Amino acid sequence: MSITFEGRSFCFTGALIDLKRSAAQREVRARGGLTLDRVNDRLDYLVVGAKGSPGWKHGAYGRKIESARELAAQDGRPLLLGEPQFMDALAETPPTNSGAIDAKVVVVNYKFLTPDPPNFDQDALEQVLSDLQMNSAHVRLSAFPLIAYRELFGAAEHLTGDYLAIEIRIVRQTPLEFNSGDWVGTIERLMEAVPEVDGAAKWFERVEGSADYLRLLGEVPQSIRLVES
């Protein structure tokens, strides 16, 4: 999904885990977008905070989300974005008048499904992510109940029962000549070695706006372990 900021309106709902809401709104405006406080027929995107709610497992998503879904059913908009998708879009679309540095950022997203409660080896995954941090990567793990992930964001998975969609974002600043594809392949192999983790990685790299995105990451807390409720 291609996300456009210039001239488009964004609204936020739920608890964001990456940025404070005011910072997220500022980043939208820096890319030529508008921010709204409520859902209406002028809204293009509703960004759903990744912290989620216990009610999501039972299809209770809250007023803003339900209003957005009703409007989207009639007009095809607003689109619902998960917070990880929003953060990727910030990396892919540099702010207006942003500058580049003599380096690039590589953004990797690794996603897999696990039963709820999880059955994968969290200690082994934590060790992999910790090693990536030690090699100058910024790592952020988040999770959505699969039922919400599917219903809100149109995910294709059709599993039944209680599952979690685990998303891991890994960002690294590298020299311009760095072979990003090889590094992503290494990440995939490390993930495959973790028992009961079987997912896929998507990635991109960017030079333009890289300084701004690295500054933004300074506001984003890192997380390498699933917090069980």
C-alpha cells in the first residue's frame, strides 16, 4: 500500500507505542499532510495505535474505528493504517526540504504469526534482536491480535482461533555502498533458526531524508520482547 502525505488528512486513535501523538502529528505536517482530531468524510487515513485494546479480541474497536469503517464501506476512505505501517511511511516519505547524509538507512520489517498465548521461543528471539541492537540496529517489536489485524487492515491471513501478528521493525544506518540485501538475508536466516518462528521480511533503503528519520528514531523506544498481558 502506497501512503501519500501531501495534501492528505490523518487522524490518530488508540495508544501509540512509537511516538507521542503530538510528535506523530508533527511528522505528518512536515510531509505536507493535515491532521484532524475526529473522523469525518474529509479524512484520508486513520492511524491505529499498536498498543491495542483487550476488546479487539471480541471485535470491539471503539468509536473512531467504527466510524471510519462505516465511512470506508460507503466511500472507500478513510483507510485504516496500523502504527507500524505509519512508521514505515515516515521512512519512505522524507519531510519537505529534508537533507541527506553521506549514508543511508535500511528498514526491515519481519512479520510472523503465533498462537495466543505465544508458543515461540521468546528467549531465543530476544537474543537475536539483542545481537542486532549490538550491531547498531534500532529494533522495535509489536503485536496485534490477528482478528483485529485482519478486520482492520485487510490482512490476508485466514487462520481461525486466537493468534497474534508479530511485527519486528529493524532499522540500521549504513554506508552508501553497504549490501542491504545480504544483511536482510542474514536477518531472515537468524529468524528461521528461532523455534516456531516462520515469517517473511520486507525491506527498503533510503538516502534522502535519512538524517530526519534517524532523528525521529531517537524518540522511539526500542523493544525486543513481547510483553504478555
